Amino acid sequence: MFGNNYNQVVVALKSNFSEKTAMRLLYKLEQQTIKFAHLSKQIIELTKEAEKRWLG
């Protein structure tokens, strides 16, 4: 699901903005996606730690 939405955003940016603007916005999207991935990993690690501590 996330990959499909990401691809749709890329297509929309390339269709509606100049190449330079689209590339700048794609760079920002990439940086936010990296942050999102790091946060997701932290959430998973904290969830496992909490489960171990409180349920294990």
C-alpha cells in the first residue's frame, strides 16, 4: 500500500511540476520517508521491549 501511494506521488509530481521542482520535492519526500522508516523501527523495538518487560 505504501509503495503504491509513493509511486502515485512521484507520478503526480513529475506531471504537475517542472523537473527541478519535482526533483526538489522528491528529495524532501525521500528524507521524510527515511525518518518514517527509522521511527517505525524504533516503535517496533520499543513495543518488543515493553512486551518483554510487562507481558513476558
